[in-house]
Amino acid sequence: MIKTAQRLRTGAATHPGRVRENNQDSYFAGERLIVVADGVGGAAGGEVASAAAIAAMSAVDTEQAADSPDAAAAAFISAGDDAAARIRAATEAKPELAGMGTTLSAFLLTGDQIVMAHAGDSRAYRLRGGEMVQLSKDDSYVQLLIDRGSLRPEDAESHPQRNLVTKVLQTDPVDLSLRKEFVELGDRYLVCSDGLTGVVHRDIIVATLGEVADPTECANELIELALERGAPDNVTAVIGDVIAEEPEPEPEMPPTVKLPIVDAEVAATGAPVDAPAVLSIDAPGVMPALAPEPEPPVRRGFFARVFGRRHGRRRR
């Protein structure tokens, strides 16, 4: 546990991948807050939803929200409701966007603790002393099967429904998963879309996080590793390192935000923009009934991803 003032030194990188033409991931990286949102919904819908989530979550990057873990948790809940309202307004303005949603993984540094907010199958990790721990739990069909004991964790990555999420931010507020823990100087936090974890082996991610000191360079390296493995999906990595505040603080740097330009107007105001119609899909939050041999759920365009994996190395 640390007593000195601290902040996050952050770095971020994103790429549409080798297959997709557009990038539906959005992110935020500031000195207290890091967030990744992976849009779902097909066509431009996912971009609108992820941009809406980041626009709402950016309001959490305040001294008031970072005053205490309880204040941070309350701010995350409020921002989640705001994100749902933004997505709802965008859908009402452009009905063909109906069904869009977004995952969310975020960390907010507050005092000597950090608070996580999560929904979906993006991931949130902490690296400490060379050991990486996943702090988020996937909101996914295969995770429910694992929890029930009908699927082994080692079989999850090859399950035909491994990309079906059970909870995302949509038009109605959802209960974000919240978690808090004490931080230590030198802790490294990572939030990333499943475009990274779906193709890059966990051991390689751990090695890269431990070897590449600069967070921006490390985020870029993780993206390159995904691209080397085919990157069939959008891929985004945002890194925050816990460091001591300088005795004479440097001028505060503005946060880094990536929002799809075509969707910024919808995300911020709910006004319609020209965008392709999304595929006709079921609501991402609807779960198929659990059974020993579950009926394959309705497959939606944005979940039909094919992951290839091969081990390799990319050392500094």
C-alpha cells in the first residue's frame, strides 16, 4: 500500500485489424481514468454505441469522482446510465441503429485505490511483480457454462459460442460490475478489447507488459502482436501505470480519446448521422436457455469472428 500521491502514466493504441474496414472500438486515457469500449451491432451501430459510452465515461475523470472509492463507484453508475440514455437517443433519432450496444472496461484511480467498472467481454487486468491477474469477469455464454460446471475453462476458447456476450451497455441501464483494490507503485493496469485476447496468448501479453516499459510503446507492441496473428477483429489496448506524483507536477496533459469521427455527433447529442443500416439482430442481452447441449444461439454478424492463434515472440 502506498501513501504518496500518485497518478496514471498512460498509453493507448487501436487498429481496425486485418479483416474489418471500420473500427468500432473507442477508448479514453487520462491521468486518473482509462476506458475501452468495444461496439457491437454491425455496420455503424457499434461505433455509435462505443463513442456514446466513452463520451459518458469521460465525465468520470474528475477530482470529485476520484475523491474516494465510493465516489468513483457512484460516478461509474451515473455514467453508465448516461451512456444508456445517449444510446437510446441515438436509436430514436436513427431507428436502423436499434440493437447496437457496447462492452465497457474501465479503471479510475482514487487515492491509494483503483476502482474497476465492467460489462461485456472486454478485459481488465493488473500486472504486479511479473504476475498478471484478470480483474474482470466475462459476461459471456461460455463463462456461464464454466460457472455451472458444464464447460472446462481450457475448452472455452474453442467453444462455438465463445463470442456471445450476455451483458452490454444498450438503451436500458445495466448493472455494471464494480471492483476496488489497493494499488502499489509500479502496478500496470490494462483494459483491452477481445480483439487482443482472442488472438494473442496470455503468456505473450504478460511478457510484453513486463518487458516494454513505456505504456504507449507497449500498447503499440500489443497491437502489432495481434496484427501478426491475423487480427480478424478490431483491437485496442489502453495501459495505465501507477506512478508517484512529481514534487512539482508537470502541466496536466489532456486525456487521449479515440472516437469514430462519423459517430461523434450521435454519441454527443443524439442527432442523426448518415450511416449504413445495421444487420437485423436479436438484442445482445438475451441469453439462450442453458442446457447440457445448448441450442446454438442466433448468430449475429458482429459475433461471428474466427480466431487464429499461433505463438510467437516480439521482444524489445
